[in-house]
Amino acid sequence: MDKNIKKEIIGCLQNDKSIPAEYEEVLFPTTKKEYELKYAGKERKEVILNDTMSVPFQPVKYFGKAKEGDWANMLIFGDNLQALKHLLKLKNEGKLKNSDGSDGVKLVYIDPPFGTGEQYDAKGDVPAYSAKLQGTKFLEFLRKRLILLREILSDDGSIYVRIDYHFGHYLKILMDEIFGKNYFLNEIVINRTKKIFEGIKRFNTATDSVFFYTKNKNYLFNGYKKERLEQKWIQMHSPGIRWTNVPDDYIKFYSKSQLREKNNSFYSKGRVYEGKIIMPPEGRHWTFIQERLNQYVKEGRIRMDSKSGNMQYKTSPLEIVDSNWTDIPGYSFKFSYPTENSEQLLERIILSSSNKFDIVLDCFAGSGTTGAVAEKLGRKWIMVDCGKLAIYTMQKRLMNLKEEIGNKGKPLKPKPFILYHAGLYQDGKFLVKMEDKDYKDFVLELFGCQKRIHKINGLEMHGTLNNHSVMVFDKKHFLTHEFLDELHKNIGSFVKDNLYIIAPVGVVGFNEDYVTKGKIKYTILRVPNSIIEYIKEKNFTRLEQPRTSADINQTIDSVGFDFIYPPKVKVVYSQENPKDKLIDKEYIIEIKEFEPIQIGSKIVEFKDPKAEALAMVMIDLDYDGETFSLDKYYFGDEIAKNNFKIKFSEEIGEKIMVIYLDIFGNEKKEFLNKNDFLRK
């Protein structure tokens, strides 16, 4: 170490100052590598593993019930980096078990956004999404997740990563660093959707790559065989002369001139076929030994060529797949989700590198192809995504599975799975342990309320918000519709129009953001117990939701979630009979006002909140009263272009659920009856 550097470091320590970041490599030199990708902002592996915050998973909804102690598949909404850290914790606790009893995930497949900042699409080089992180920031974003994914893998596990030509070369070097270049097995070539563009001065891009790595030398690999399009008859001889061992019970068929003896064993160039000795052409040998020949005879795959008089064999009905997978689609468009991977692609990967009841993980889950195929093939699965559209798309897809790959055949009921939130907790020790007074003060401050004790018809209120009374609900009880009925009986005639109730997410027993009784709206402000210990110490980055189809696969490196605060929405619902369209009836949702409610130090200023902060609107046309099933969705930019009117002609059920989503991931849920769409 240079003396001047040493002196400066000692001075920093003595004066309680931070050591300059450029000295990290001096203090903690990395092991010598053959090559390494260097870039600004690259953190040490140890720092990533130690400093990444683990956010516990909180169950939000159960789909089917698993027996006590049995596995339930996992659908996780949240930042995947933090979710991966918690999955690593579960692995270390022995809670991720494969069919062979090994700990961890047997197989990882990810199709991350490609991080170019340019726009591409599953359909070709046309606008589809713009990655938020570019260049070295994207590399570090991906590297952090790959480091954790390697730790989560079982000792015999594998990882497949899809990437395009822009970043494939960088990713290869990163994965060599993380997994070791000796554990790189294949670059698999797969289809993009082919489109020919005239006038560009390069070849059209037709393929993507999938990099296949393993964690160790001893890894699970089954390979994959596909049906051969056409079986052919091929001459059963190869170049060169070979004498091969003759089985004892076949020696009787040979003459002495056809045999050679060595070490008490007999060898010959010939083969026995239909009781006769058949010799190969001059200078060649029979391709198969006697045992293989006998097997092919039984299968009807051997014949004599009438022209040459030599044996021929028929190729197998199955052929072993190599690294060229352009015979199957790389993308699919069944669920109207951008960059939706095909089920055929995931079928090959899952069958090749896992067995039944092994765990398969996808932390960029998107439309849910990985989980859907894993379900069909009898694997356990874990899927993670930070997009609400992705979560609702996957939820509906899993509840409408078909048995066969390509979503064909009979309906398939999925095994039990649980929707979790990572970073939005419904129950937690911190709030439970808090003294009532401290708890009330804290949540009032959290939602920007004024602390003001007052009473309404003898019932104590704890603050005000926008000149409306605020009640802090007892965190030890359960907030139900029955409670609201009793509350309304006692104070309904004394409240002007709105009353706020603050309650932990986990104690609220219904989905609605507000309940209307008479002229009074009871608005529920849900408190997530989300890393509350750190809220005043750390600035969390909110997971922005896409406003356009182009932003579906945006990459945002976040460090936590904000708390839930439904946006302010004013909407008019109607229906009309359009004279200029070939339809009888059209339903209309007109958004009059939309504004996200922001609390905290990082307030985003919007010139036009309705135009800038509305991410999307999602609709369940026939709500069953329990589970939101995504039927239609509209992005914010699309809604803005149509003067904030959403029109659709599909028939609706008696109940409809509409979700208004702001760019911070906060939802306003509206529960409607069919007659709420008033005729103009």
C-alpha cells in the first residue's frame, strides 16, 4: 500500500471521517481474475449480500388451501432484490425444499428488461418499452440480482437468462464473474418475432440468446428430445475399418475367416442379420454394435437396401435438441402482455433442468409463463414482479389454466398458491408493541393529519384531515362492515360528509377503500407495517407503475415501498347507444379528477396530476365479490389521448370492480353495480 494512501486512511479513521470510495479496492482487493468488467458504481459482492434489506413476505390472499406443513406456491408483489434476500433467508432456514431434499431453488429463469434505453418489442424493432436504467446502471442492477440468485440456487441448480444482442456480451462477462466461466454451458439461440424492415443498413435481428449456467460441476440435467418431423432411412455404415467384439451366442454364425481371436474373445467386422453374416462395404464399418442392431430390428428400424445390398436404419422418432431453438416461438401473445415468453420455451427449460416437485423461480415474472408451465409440469414455483398489471395478469392466468402447453386442452385447477406483498406488511411486531398513545401519534403524523382530540356524539376522535374528523382504529381489533354499521348508527347524523378511519392493513376485513352509508363516506386509510422502524431514517424509492405499454418492462432499482394511500379520484359512469358504431350499447368511464396523495419528504410536483400521475385503469367486468379477475386494462397515456374517457362494449355482470392505479402503485378500488352506469 502506498505510504500516502495509508496515511490518509489512518487520518480518516482518527478523525471519524468516511474513507474515500476509491480506496475500497486497496483495502479489500478482489481475487485475481483472468478478466473482469469494470465500471463506475460497481459494488463488492459482500456489500450487496450484507446491505440488501430483507423484506418479509406478508400473505395478502390465499388461492386454495394447502394442508398444514405442505408447500404453497408463491406469487410475490414487490421489489425483486429485497424479495430475493428474503428467499435466501428462507433457504437458510430450510423452507425451500426440492424433490430430492436439497435446499434452495433448483431452477431460475429470468427475462429481464434489456436496459438499452432504446425501444424494442417482442414483435420486432418497434417501440414497446423504454428501460429506465441504462448502461452501467442496468449492469449493476442486474448483477445485484444475479449474485443473490446464485446464493438461492441449490448446489445442483441451474440458471437461464434471456438477453438480446445489445447487452448479451456484457452479461456474459458478468455471469462468468458471478458463476465462473467453467460453469457456462450453452448460449441457446431463440426466436424473436421476425419482421423485415426495408431500408436499414444492417441485417434484421431475428434471434435472442439464453445463457445457461450452473452453480457447480454436479448439476441436474435431463436434456430434451423433440419429435422428429420426418424419419429417414440412412445407410448403416461409417468410414474406417473396425473389428468389434462378437457376443458368445453369435459366434456360431461366423466362419473362421470372418473372426479374429484376442485374449479369449472373438472380433469381427460383420453383423448377424436374419441369421446371416452381413459384411460392411470395403474400407467401412457397421455404425452399430450387435446389441444395438438387435434393438433396432425389434423396433422395425432395420432393412436391406435393395440397390446396394447394405443395411439401412431408420432415424429415431425423437431427436435430441441442441442449442438452436429457433424451431419454436420465443414469444407468445395469448395474454396481451408485452414480452410474454412462449410456453414451449419454458417447457424445454423446465424439463431439461428440473424434476417434478422441484422449485422453479422467476423474479421478472411478467405475464407468468414460468409459473404456468411449472404448474402444468408438476413443479413448485415462485414468481416475483413489481408491476400491479403483471400481478393481476398472473393471478387471472393461473386461475384459468389449461392442461396442455400452449394453453390448450382441459381446464387445470392450480395447486394452492398465495399472493404475498414484500414491503407492505399486514401485521407486525412493531405496531403491536407500540403504546397506544405513541401509535396514534405516529399514524396521524404518517398520514399528515392534525392531532386534535375531540368527540362526536360522545365518541372520541383523534385528529383531523382536510377539515374532516379522523378516528385511529384500535390495532388489536378487527375492522368489519358490522363495526361501520354500529359506528354510523351512533355518529352518522352528526358527521357532515366524510370520516377517515386509520387502521393497519391486516385488521381491515374488506377490500373497499371507502364505504358509503347514507350521505357519509367512511374512508379507510390503511397503515402497512412496512419497515416502519426505518421510515424516519431512510428515504424509500417508490416502485413506479408504467403509464404506457412502452414502460411495462422498465427497470427501477428501489429500496423499499411507500405506504398505501389511495389516490383522489372523481369519476362519472354512464352508458350510451352510439349511432356511429355497429354496437347496441357502450359503457363509459369518464375520469373528472385524479390526484395521488403524497406524504413524506420526496413530494413529486405535477403540473397536471390527471395527465401525469394516472398509471392505468383495470376492470373486472363480472366481479365475484372475492377475487379481482383482470378483464381489461388501459394505460394512462391511452386514457389521456381519449380525453380521459374509457369506452367498452363488452357485456358486464351485476357487479363490476374498477381499480385506478397511480404511478406510485397506490390503488383506488371502486365496487359498482350494473345500474351505476346510468344511461345518458
